[in-house]
Amino acid sequence: MKPRGRPARQRMKKKLIVNMTYAPQAEREDAEVVSRDEFARLARSGELLRGALKRGGAEIVAADAERIPRAAFHAAALRLSTLGPCRIIEPGGGAVAVGLAYLARAAARMARDFARTPALLARVRRDIAALESARTGEGARNRPLDLSLTPVYLRTDPSVGVVSGGSVSHITGVLNSLDAFAARPVFISTDDTPGARADIEKVIVRAPADFLDFNELPALFSTYHFRNAAHKALGERRISFIYQRSSLNNFSGLLLARRFDSPFILEYNSSAVWVGNNWGKGLKYPDIAADIEALNLRAADVIVTVSAALRDEIAARGIDDKKILVNPNGMDPDVYRPDIDGSRVRDKFGFGDRTVVGFIGTFGPWHGAEILAEAYGALLARRPELRERTRLLLIGDGARMPQVRASLERRGAAGCCALAGTVPQAEGPEFLAACDILVSPHTPNPDGSPFFGSPTKLFEYMGMGRGIVASALDQIAETLEDGRTALLVEPGDASALAAGIERLVDDVALRAALGAAARAAAVERHSWMLHTKKIVEKIKDTCEGGGRS
């Protein structure tokens, strides 16, 4: 007689996989996949240690195994989570074993960086003071603007492995259009950017591994590392202007502009200090972050913002509003267009001839994806026949996905929803083309301040020529006209959002009319080419005479 016991599948120990990349990990029967934030929560609660005997191993999936934020903490927690093998693996196949030798190296690096922290902070404070004093002194620019020289675009954000999203659209939209109005740019970035033109010179400056175990310090140290690498790559060539996409604790663009005696253009999409304190866990060095942000704003020759709310915010800080350009985001009308075939995506998810309601995004706190899940669930509960007639397609992944999943499950709507996960930037239009209705359910800022965003998805939706339901929120309400280019609803109101979706599900003719009008408005007013033209014209108007305002 065979010994009794559990089936093999029940006896199998699952592996723990911590996903630190921007790409989703497929669900697996032999593994439990968690995000970095969820892993940290499990570690702090003690659940990791309690479940160690039940796990058959553990892995961290990271874009770069040598540059993991808080590496010592994550490695130690990973080792304590299982008695099985532990590894850090890269999507391309590289792997590093996490054992005693790795932990010892991580601890030594953390101790070394802890000892170096006071000197780094002191250096940053000295340099901020020196740059402030030089703003109207010897450091001022003396050379007139010359657009026949090379412009330099800086992407200094330390994030690695970003494959899609609004930041990718914005970066490539401006970068790829610059040489229509100036010389061909040089793109200096911390990572590859999908969609950047192949004929544009690119310099990749990988963020250093220093200070990775300490919040905010990597960005401070990277300012100097990035500046030095960019300076070396540019050599002695003459530069028309330095254009930096603003990021937390980085003033390398200003340092380079001083070195090359060039105008400094700052793209300011939000206050990194505000974002860290309201959408993050709070900043450890808020005084330094605020000083760097203020320094960049004061020193910039031109500041490009995406909304009037941002202009008003920085003008209230005493920044001269004459050097501020309000320039909403845009889209490429040749990439986002109504004639794209979405049938492959529809077939993949088995949509058939159902009406598909779509959303794309990184599921951030401001995107309102959880409100959309609640609204769709409420609509199905009120009109059960729509369970067969409609489907919800959610494209992307991010921080609010757990709330979205929970809402869909609670409402009994999960079976009517397809979760596409993060898709490469180039595939975004095809996924949007699979939708009949597109939703932009953005929510107000938690502290009551004006919504400062300029959602890239909004302009891409318009380019697709689909019926749009969107929050009547600041710039969204200024861009779209209720009843002509979209249906606008009360922000954060799931019932109002459900009513708007319901109306477009029932009225095919209205969907078509709204979509056609939205497409026409996007082509006329919101292309990346026009967006970039406005930037260069502002630079010319402000900087052609030389000197600083």
C-alpha cells in the first residue's frame, strides 16, 4: 500500500519573487510574486520570517543587480525569508547569489557610505551656496544664444528599466522634435529610453552604486557623477543650451550650463519635494531638496511647466513669471491615430464584439484607477446585462493595482476585466485601439492644492479618436469640452464616472462624434512638434540677447 500524503502540488514549496522592475511578472503556481513595497511590509511585520520554512527559495528581480536601492536591507530580508537558495536576477539572465559573502559586502558598503554621508551633505550645501552667490556674478552667462550649436537634453532621473508611461512619451516627444527648430541634440540619460530616435547621439550614464542604502543620497551623489560623465562626453564642443528634465536632488544641468556658458532650460513637471511628502513616504532631507529645487528654478533662463497650476506655484515663490512657459503635454498624431488595428489585442483577451472600456497608466495615486474599478463594478451591479456586453481593459501596473484588484473582486467584476499589465511603449497605441471608450479618472490632490498634472494619456486618448470620459479637473477640463470632445464628470465620484461610461456604452453615435472632435483638437493644438516649437521660441525670446534675466 502506498503511503498516504498530500498530492505533489500541495507539498511543493513556493518560491518568493520580489519584482523590482517596471515590467510585470507573470503569475506562477510555483511562486508568490510581490512588489518591493509589499516585500518591505512583509519584512517589517515579521511575516517573512514566519513563512521561511514554507518557501523553496527566494529571488529579487532587478533591472541591475549591482544597483538595488537599500541593497543591504533587501538582501538580509531575502536571506531570512527562506532556507532555500536566494538570488538577485536580471531580466536578461544575469544572477548574483545572496549568501554570507554578498551580505558581508553589502554591510561593508553601507558602513562606508554612512561614514561618507556628512561630507557629501556638506559638499552639497557649500555648492548650493556658491551657485546662489554666482547667479548674478561671475557665473552669469555672457554668450548669446546660437541655435546652430548642439542642444543637450538631460534625463537625470535614476530610475532604470522604464519601458512605458507618460515620462517616456514626454521625453521622446521633445527630444525627437528638437532638431526641427534647432540643431540635432545630444541625449544624456541614466538609462535607455524607448522611442528615442536612432539617429540622435545618446550617452548613457549609469547611476553609481554609492549610497544606495540611504534615502535621497544616491541622487545627491549622482549629481556630480552625472555632471562629470556628461562633461567628458561633450568634450570641448560648443553647446546652444542645456535642457534638463527636473528630478529630485539633481542640479547637474545647472553645473553643466555654467561650464559651457550656455542657457539653462528647466522642464518642471512637479515639485519633487511636494511629491515626496504627499505621494511618497516623506523626505529625510527636505531642506536640501527644497534648496536644490529653488536653486534650479531661480537659476534657469527658461522654465517649461505643463500646467498653469505649476506656473502659479513657482511664481508664488518669487520666480519671474516672464521666464515661465506653460506648455501642456502632447502626443504624436502619426503614432496615436484612429485607424490603428486593435483586433489582435481584442482576440487575445476574447473581447469579441463587446464594448471595451479602457484605461492606461502607471496606477499612481493621482490616476484614479481604483475609482474606475469601483465605477465599473457599480455599473455592472446596476445593469447586469452589461456583464456580457462590456469588458474593462486595464493597461499598466503600479502602486494602486492592489486596491484596483480588491475593488473588482469585491464588486464581482473581476471576471469582466482584463489586466494587460505593463506593455512596451510601442505597443500602447494598439492596446488603446482595442478600446471603444477611454477613461481618464484623475483625482484631486490630497492636500487640496490645485491639480498640477497634464496627463499624457489624455492627449493620446484624443489622438486615438475614441469616446472619452474624464474628470473635470483643472487642465483636463480646460483641454476637453464637455459634450463636444468628451464627457466630463466630477473627480473622485465613482457614481458620476459610472454614469458617463454607461452613456457612451449605450450611444455609439455619441462616442464617434466625441472621438472625431477630440482627434481634430489634438492634431490642431497638441502635437509634440507644436509643443517643442513653443519651447524653442520661448528660449529664443528669452535668451537671444545673452546674459541672465
